[in-house]
Amino acid sequence: MTVVADGEVRVAVAVVAARLVCRRCGRDENVAAEFTGGACLTVAEARGFVVDGAEVAFDGRCPPCRAVTGGRNT
């Protein structure tokens, strides 16, 4: 994150490792995702943290488990 002279905050988009995790069967896939993290970084820096990295995980249902549950995400 960069703060310029007029107080404007600029956050670069980064490609980060993300995970897709099925809550039903535990399937876990690594994927690349674009992530800005602007709000998270702003909160972290306001509390004095210097962020070195991040992990992003999306929980849900994989296609086979969605088929078993009739497409529902439960």
C-alpha cells in the first residue's frame, strides 16, 4: 500500500495464492487470484502492523458435492 502526499491511498493489485476448500468433502485446491486487500491493509496498518504476506481461502462446495446436495451450498 502506498500513501501519497495528498493522503490518497493506493493499493496495487497482486496475484496471490488462494485456496478453494470444500466444506463437505475437504477437497482443497490452490489457485491464483487477484487480490487488492485494501481494506485489510488499511486496518492492519492503522494498528501498527506491517503485513508481509496473506493467505486467502474460499469455503464452499466442490462440483461433485454440489451434485450430491442438489446444487445447494449446504
